[in-house]
Amino acid sequence: MAQVLEITTLRPAPGLTPEDFITANADIDDYLRRQPGFLWRRIAVRDDGTVVDVVAYDSMAHARAGASGITGEMGGSPVHDTIDQSTVDWQLTTVLHGVEAPTSPGAGV
């Protein structure tokens, strides 16, 4: 199964932190869990304060549909006010290669 990653980098709005961005994402996380093909999401922060938000889907069609709802259906989410919109870089990309950690009895997240 091909995975598609929605990769967004951004800076928090002036006076806000990456943690403010994460807190404001509660409704977006709920939205993503309801989307067909949604696999997982990770939010990280670089040393310079840039937020890296990665969402994985099982197909390009599902990724496009899920992403369009962030500004459509979820356009009123408080998360949008936590972002310096001039810094947003958004892309969809297909995974070409992946490696998983080995599993062992009793291992878990």
C-alpha cells in the first residue's frame, strides 16, 4: 500500500509558541481521525521554532480530500489563528521507501 504524506511547515503567529499550535489542534485531530484513509499524524519542531506537521494517508485521493477539509469544513478551527500564514509551506508527496522497527513480544507504543 502506497502512503502519501501531507507535509506542512509553518511558524506560529507572533507571540505564540509551537505548543500553542498543538493545543489549538484538538478539533483538527478529531477531524483527521474521521477521515477515510487517515493513518497517523506527527508534529515536530525544529531548533529554529519551525513546526513540521506530517499527516499520512493511504492514497493520494484520501490525502487530497482530508487536506481540503482543513480549510473547508474546519475553516473555523482556532488552529488557523495560531499560524503565521505567510510562512506556510504545504505539499503532498508519495512515499517511495520505508523501514519499520522490528517487533518483539511485549513491545508496544
